Amino acid sequence: MKTYAISPRYCAALPEEYISSTMRFVPVLRRLGYIRGEPSREDVFDTGFINRTHPGPPHYA
């Protein structure tokens, strides 16, 4: 309820665009020396629980 009070359109599901954008940032972090390897999508995003509890598409507006 605290999250909803801050943002009534909050959605735990992550849109594909968000995940893709984040993953495009990985090589930049590596090149700048912030990370050593390039983590996979699964290393960064564990969406299993959300996919089971929120099977529909994200509902951001």
C-alpha cells in the first residue's frame, strides 16, 4: 500500500523495453570499469516470481 500511495500506477511487471534498455547499458558499465564481465539478462533480472503472479502485460501509463 505504501508503494501504491507513492505511485498509483506502479506495476511490478517490467516491460520488455525497460529490460532491453538496461541490458544495452551493460557494455558501457564494463568499458568504464564498473563491472568485470557482462552479466546475462537472467543475472540481472529474475522475473520468475513476477511472471507467475502477474501474468498479464505491464500496465504503466
